[in-house]
Amino acid sequence: MSKPTPTNSTMDARTRLLLEAPIGRTLLRLAAPNIVVMVAQAAVGLIETYFVGKLGTDALAGMALVFPVVMLMQMTSAGAMGGGIASSIARALGAGRRDDADALVLHAMVIALGFGVVFSVALLLGGRWLYAQMGGSGASLEAAVTYSYWVFAGAILVWLFNSLAAVIRGTGNMTVPAKVTVVGVIALVPLSPLLIFGWGPIPALGIAGGAIALLLYYFIGTLALAAYLWSDRSLLKPSLNNMKLRWPLFRDILRIGLLGSISTVATNLSIGVATSLAGGFGTAAIAGYGTASRLEYLLVPLVFGLGAPLVAMVGTCMGAGQHERALRATWIGAVMAFGLTASIGLAAAVFPRAWLSLFGSDPAMIEAGTVYLRTVGPLYGFFGLGLVLYFASQGAGRLFWPVLGNLARLVVAAVGGWLAIRWGGGLAQVFVAQGLALVVYGVMIAAAIAGGAWFGRVGWPCRTGTLLRRIRPV
């Protein structure tokens, strides 16, 4: 990589904003459009679920089987690898390495193409087996296979879209991805039911129609993001002329993105394990849990809306050597995320049917979903806490403890749920294990960062003065 030459006079105004402006106000300002874009992107899945629910419980259950895998791809491309991309670009800009920042754009696209192919091959060949292991059978399994085939045939589009959006967010620009996503969602609202149910000369494609509409959304969005990056309005100036791929730039993205992917896999495995455990209680239990847990997945883009600017701010501050400011931004973001997700979880626990009835009216489905929301919803704040600290750790380039926290969550969720069934417990006891897993996740990561994990071994309790003395030599 080229040597850093950071000077305030040559820095872009957006970079100086991340380094100098008031933290709380800046995070909220950057998060506002980003939360809009993330809510809009989450609405893509909700729109599909709403219309697919009109096809019946089997179709809804089939979609519930595929949804954890789709979210694995979404969270890996946007959150894990996307976080690695945004962090690398933010740190390069913070250190004044503009040429590296420009080159990272094309390196990110190569990574996106590679992972897109991997997801396509894996799910096209192994999808049926996977969904059967998760409890799918009969009509629900066939619906899952049909939906999965179409979605993962276009996995490259999802990866390119999220990677290009991460590139732009790494510069501190949250507005462009927000505009592209919101416009796409508006177009998707009529397109999804049109392809699912048909109209006039357009045939009814059923559950496959929802998947095709989703891929059209990502295709058009990818073109729009690429057009912006190659325009005069972009801070970054990627170019294909004399472009050489360099391993140090791949490594800078992958060392964060691959660790983040482990964390993402653990998160989705926790949901997948719970889906499989719920499958032992019947199709309605799968549909109920899958529908209810979509609210947990909705928290991911909400927290990501705050976490993405946090990645940019922490990464830029770390690149510029402003470690104390990076930590202050992290804890301010943590308080915001905990309050937001805890409020949503409590509301869902009090009014579970308000959410579940949006997607179906089957009494058994609603009952299973209600049990989940009343058991796990009040603990959603810990999920938001752990997730936002994961994003901050991406910006810092320190992901060991977030990954360990997510693996701990997986173990508690899987082993706890299995023991609940083995000891004769019901669906409620399975969900208790999922709730305890969220508490372990959030508390473990917060305790590690508070103990100085970003700057050496954890020493808890770690007083502020001691921590700051450890930071300065880094």
C-alpha cells in the first residue's frame, strides 16, 4: 500500500466531518438516511412475505425455510463483507491513502463476484437437502425449493448491489444508497404482486414471482450505484485503466469480512436451528416462528442503519489515530441501538398479533408466533447492543470478541433448545433458550470492549484512565 499522507487541508469535507464534528449529532445525521434505506430494504422481504402469505400456509412455511439462508447472504454481503469494504475505505481515507481507496472499489467488486458464485452453486445444488433438514416436507418443501432456485440463481446481483453500497458508505455518504433503495422499493410494491398473481397477459408465477421481482430490484439498483461511482459526483475515482489487483488490498477487506462472515453465519445458524427445532412441532409452528422472527431480522437493517455510519466514523478515526474518539462514538452508538431495539421488542411482546396478523390468519401460526415474541421480544435490546458493537469493531478492525460472542449465542441457542425438547419442554422453552442466547451475545461483546479488547488483552474491570494509557501507544 502507498504511504499515508493525511493532512486536514487535503481531506474531503466528509472525512473531516467524521473526525471533527460532534459525535452524537453526526451519527444521527448520517444514520437518518441510512435507517431509511435499511428499513426500505427490509421492506422488500416484508412485501414478499405479505403477498406470498396470500398463497397459503405451505407457501409461507416454504418461504420461512429459505429466509434464514437469504438473510445469511444479505448479512454476509452487506454487513460482514460489506463492513470490511466500508472499513477498509474509511481507514484509507482517514490515513490519506486516496489511491488505495480508489483501488479498493474494484477489489470489492471482484470479491462480490466470487462470493456470489459460491452462494449460487451451493444453494442450487444443496438447497433441497438443506430445507428438508430444517423440517420442510411435502408442499412446504416444494415451495421452498422453487423460491430458493430463483433467488440464488441471481446471487451475484445481491452481492454486487450490497458491495457497491458499502463502498459508497465507506466514504461517509449514506444518501446515495438510501435514494437508490427507496426508489427500488417503491417500484417493487406493484411489481411483486404482479408477478406472483399475474394480470392480463402476465401469467401468475406464484412464489417464484416474488423471487424474480426481488432480482429485478437488485439488478436495477446495481446499475444505479455503479453509475454514481463512475460519475463526477463520487468522491472515489475507480478506474479500469492499468488496474492491477493487489493482495494487500484484498487482505485488508477479507481479514475483516471473513471474520465478520463467521459471526453472520453464527447469527443465521441460530435462527436456522430454532426453525429446525420449531419444525418438530409442525408446519404451523415453522410458519409462526419464521414470521415472528422476521421482526428480529428487521432489527438487523435498523441497527445497520446506525452501524454503517459507525463503521465509517470509527474506521476513519482509527486510521487517523484518534482512538479515544473512536471509543466515544462506539458507546454513544451502543446506547442508541439498545434503546431502539429494546423499545421495538417490548412493543412486539405487548402486541404480538399486530405483527403476525399482517402475514396470515392461521390460528396455530399466530399462537406459535405469539409465544416467541412474548418470550424473546423483551430481550431484543441485547441483540441490538451486540450487533452495533460488532459494526463498531469492524470499523476498528478488531472482530475477535464479536465473533466469539456470536458463537456463544449459537451454542446457547442450539444446546439450550435441544435440552428443552429432550427434557420434555414445549415451544416456549425452546424460545427461552433463544432469549438467553441474545443476552449472552450482547453482554459478552460489551464487556470485552469495555475491558480494552481493541487495544490488547481484556483486563476487566478496566478504568478509563488505564484504558486510555493503553490506547495511546497503539
